[in-house]
Amino acid sequence: MKIQYISFTFLCISAVLFAACGGTQPPANAANANSANTVNANITQTNANNPLVATTPVPAQTTNNAPTLTPVYKAYCAAMVKKDEAALRKIYSTDTIKYFESEMKEDNVKSLLEFLSDDQVTNDLCEARNEQINGDSAIAEIRSKGYPNGIKVVFVKENGEWKLTNRSPEVPSQK
């Protein structure tokens, strides 16, 4: 009986050890393999040690220097740097100002400058490029300290002047 007990114990311990040591594990980065396929299409350079880790986003090529919309965006940057609320109100479209005022009221914010205070704008990096004009609407990629890689923004023409909006075709709810 004693031999059977020892044999049984030995078999159980052996089974546990074999189960713990057997089989293959997926590589540590296999969990990321599926998500790596959904990485931003702007990424072309990867880390040599781990091809699933992106390191350098590649900015879009410049097709034009936004000759029509650059002055509008430069005026926006200058107004933000100078903290000139009256100038900001002239740069933004009527619909955008109405939207901002509605949000400001809800947030109990008194000034447009205070409302936009999170925007990281300087004159050092303030550019628009790759404008595409379609009638009274246009899209240009803007770059600033807050968007160093750029973001596409919608501009609209009101009373013969181009105005900045708070809409972006890259943000689905703001097209």
C-alpha cells in the first residue's frame, strides 16, 4: 500500500511538472500583432529590434504652401500670441464663434481666449499647407506646437473672406 501511495504521489508531481514545462508560448509581442496592423498609415519607419514598434511618423508631402489659407492661419497664430480676442473673433467663422460661445456658456468661461487657452500656439511653428479649395469651402493641413505633425482643418468663405473653423475631416464628429 505504501508503494502504491508513493507511486501515485510521484505520478501526480511528474504530471504537474510536465504540464508546467510543456507546450509553446506565443512570443511576448504576439498580443500586439493584430493591433500592429491598425497602426496609423503615416508610419513608415520602425524600430529595428521590434518591427511592431513604430518610431517615426512620416508627414504628408507638401503639394502647395497654402497660398490662400496661410494668411488666415498666420493671423490666428498672431492673435493667439498677442492674446487679441477681437482679432480671433474676426478669424473664426460665424458658426464656429456660435459654437464656442455655447460651450463657453456651459463651461462658465467668460472669454474666448480663456476658452482656447489649451491651444498650444506660437509664431515659431505656425504654418498651413496642402490647401484644397472647393467653392466656398477648403481644407488645409495646419501645423503648430499643439499639432507638430499637422492636422487637416476646414476653412469656409464668408462675405468674400476665408475663415477658420473648428472642424476637421480627420475627426469624424467634426466633418
